[in-house]
Amino acid sequence: MNLSRRDLGLLLPSLMAAASGSSSPSKRLPSQAYSFQSLPVERQGKNEFRPVLEGTTHTGFLIELHETTLAPGREPHAPHHHPHEEIFLIRAGEVEVTIAGRSSRLGPGGVAYVASNSEHGIRNPGQHLAQYFVLALGTD
């Protein structure tokens, strides 16, 4: 089969989507403001999660943002790793973030970055609620 440059140019976006392993395109994110009170709340035991947004930017980059409230002494899940990157933005309370075996305590305004496939976990070591945002970048 002979393909022209034009044919390849038309096929390239489809080939790239197939190579990414995504069978359906993610939702394109609109410009929008989100009030905290309007975010749905998901409860897991004494912890709360508020999904904010999930989809692709205008350039096709996948992002997901959620807010988590951790009860004292709790964690959202066991330490883990994944292909996408994450940024933790601490809003209130204190958290202990462990990345590749190294732990750091962070309070309001603290930030942690987790690179692709780095083992990481987060927990609330304090006696008060801890709140933080997670910004996930890229795909799994």
C-alpha cells in the first residue's frame, strides 16, 4: 500500500490516539469557575473527597483535580505508584507526604510534586482535619 504524505498527515492523529491506549477521548475542559460549596462530596469512612474537574486541556493534555479532607491519623489509601504525575497543594492542617521512602511534613501552603512511577503516600499525622488538593497530570 502506497501512502502519500497527505494520507499520513490525515492518519497521524488517529494513530497517536490508538497508541496512547485510550479508546475514547476525554472530555474537553471548558473555561469555568468552581465554587467549593457546589462540589459533590464523596465519603470514604471519615475521609471526604470532592472531585473538581477531569478532562483534557485545549492542547489535549489530560488533567484531574480533586480536594481531599483527611481525618486525624488517616490516609486515603496505601502508598502506591502510577504513570501520571501529581502535585499536592496543602490547604489546611498538616500532612505527612512520603515519596520514594522519604517523608516530609507539610502545613498550609506546602506543596509536594510526585514524578511518574514514584512510590508515594500521604497521611494526616495530626489531631485535626487536613485538607489538600491533588492535581494529576497526564494519563495512566
